[in-house]
Amino acid sequence: MKIVIFSQLFYPEVVSINEVASLLVARGHEVTVMTGLPNAPVGKIFDGYGPFKRLKEIWHGVEIRRNWLIPRGSGSSWRLPINYVSFAAFASLMLPRLSGKKPDIIFVNQLSPVTKALPAILYKKITGAPMVMWIHDLWPESVASSGAIKNKRVIGAIGKMVNYIYRHCDLIFVQSKAMNPKIVERGVSPGAIAFLPNPIDTFFVPVAPGKTAQRPEALAQVPQDAFILMFAGSIGRSQDLPTIIAAADRLRQHKDIHWVFVGGGFSQPEAEAMVKKRGLEKCIHFVGSHPIEAMPQFYAAADAMLVTLKNEEIFALTVPLKTQGYLACAKPLICNVPGEAARIINEADAGFTVPPEDPEALADAVRQAYNMRGAQLEAKGRNGRRYFEANYTQEKILDALEGALHKRILNSRDENLVSPKVKANP
């Protein structure tokens, strides 16, 4: 297959589509990615890239075409929309850079923003190729829940744009089955929706502390014998750090319980200020961002992993990608995200689920994990690994993706064999 992917974020930015694209190449497909100048999450163009630098490159066999955009900066309520719109505009203007590709399929990786689909629709009209979209978060629901846009008229306008985009999709993949009803409400046929979870890098495997990996130096400030709760990933408004910090405050009498945040983001300064205000600096540690391939070593040092989000309806329909990473590494989870994420954890018997934005409930779950630490808690981690192997391995997900794309291409070719100008004899 010849596949052209539209994704505003791509390598060296850390997104799951990187792995998908390289795996498709490894399976013999020709993959080209239309993306932007790398700037996330730091908000400025990465060193070595620029308006006239490295606009075309090859990475793991993937052809990359970089398009101009205005970087997201601090991610403010006005700068982020400009970043989104600028990519859609410049990618549309720079479509001639795909001249001669003749794709079998156009693939839109819809991790925010949804606007990246607009140049893909234009490209579909130019080439006639079918277009599929992989939805990781629902718009405008995710925008409204983040608080970035509060004007109801603007949110309504975004909803109309989403309807327009969905009408041009020949197939829509969803990372959570709970998304289906929301998409059907926008006029999409249930038969045009397919479940496709995010694949996880194969280096996410269980690591025994002190055996196959050294304890990361970044954890030097954390006592070796501590009971560690670990949060890994972006530290933003949606991750509900105030609830984690309030839960830690309730457990401050347990001097051997430590909370470790691996990652960074716009809300980290605010979170650090809350920690200082409560006097929790000795038990809460921010150790910064680290390469994704180092995450299994960090996870190995933890007794349980945290999955937290704010109490928004939209989050009940999604499964944070970190959930699958934790399951893959055989780590027990403590989760305050209702809906699909909680269902998976409970079904796997891989940890503890509590209501969102409830510090006392979160603290109680930590107490349970703390009291069963050792073999009983580790058994929950192993349950998670078994569940991962049954549902989320790369091979299973890529087989499903390839099969669905082949079917959509064949259907498109069959449809094109019948000319709309030819009418049956009366």
C-alpha cells in the first residue's frame, strides 16, 4: 500500500503514530508523513529544524514532509489555536510537495487538533483516494473539557467543522469503543467505525529492579526502601495533579510512601507550588522528562502507577495511552478515570479504581496497595501483563489495521468501477 499520513505531530516529537508508521514500512508499505516543524511539548521549534531546514527527511524508512507552522509557545488560550490553524493552512498550501505520490489511502492521525484533517480532505479531493481517520480524542468535547475555549458559539462552530470532517471519512478508527455513540450522533454509520487501540513500543516489558536494569539516577533522591507511587507523562491541567497532591497530604504520616512525577508540562510550576505550600517536598519528587525508551526502568522502581484525569465526561470515553504501557510492564495501577479505563483495569484485575477528583478515595486506594505490597500486589501487575498480551500487542493491532485498510481500498476500487453516469435499462 502507498499511504500518506497527515499528523501535526511526528518524530522527533513523541507520539504513537511514529511507531505505527515505521511498523507499516517494516511490513513493506510505502509511507509518507505530512507533519509540522517539531515544537511539542516545549513550545518552540527544535534545534536543527526551521522554515528552511530539514523540511524533508527519512526516518526508519518513513518519508517525512515538514510544513511550516507557528509554534505553540506556552500553550496559552490564544497561542494554541494559532498553532493548530497555522498547520492546517500551511499544509494545505504545501500539498504540491506530495506531487506524484498517488496514494492508495490517506490516513489522518487525529490526536489533537482535529483541524489537521482539513488539508487531508483537500488532498482527497485532488487524488480521489479514500480517507481514514484514527480518533484519539473527541472534538469539540475535549476542547470544552480542557477549559481552553468556553464560548458556546465557538464550540458549536467547531462541532459543525467536525461534522464536515467526518462526512469526508470513508472509515473512522476509534481508540476506545465508548467513543462510538458520540461519533454516530454526528451522522456516521456504525459500519464505518472500527475499534483500533494504540500500539505500544515493544520495549515496554516487565523489568526486574536491580537485575536487568540499573535504578535511574534521577531517582537518587528517593529512598531505596520507599513505597513509590509513580505518575509518568504530561503534567497538564487535565491530569488533575491537585487531587494527587491532596491525597499525598492525607498520607504524610507514612514517611515511607513517596510520590514520583516523571515528565513535564505547563502545569508543573503550579503543582510544585502546591507541594511547597503543603510542605510535602520530602515525599513528592519531580524528576523531569526522560526518553520514552527509559520508561520501563523508571516503572520498575515503582510499586504502583497512577492514572489520573479531571472529572469530565469526555475522559470516561477514552483510555490514556499510559494505561497500556503500565499493563505491558506488569505494574499495578491506581486509576481515578471512570468509564473505559476503569473497565479495563477491573476486567484485568490489574489494580484499583476510584472516583475522579476525590483525594480521600485516592488515598484509600494507596493505603490498600501499601498494605498488600509484595507478592499480592505484584500479582495484580502480572494480571495486567496477561491482559495486555491478550488484547494490545503490536502484532494484533497492526494486523487489524492492515486488514481494515486493505478492505477499504478494495471497496473504494469496486465503487469506482461503477460510473455514476451509467444508468440501468428501464
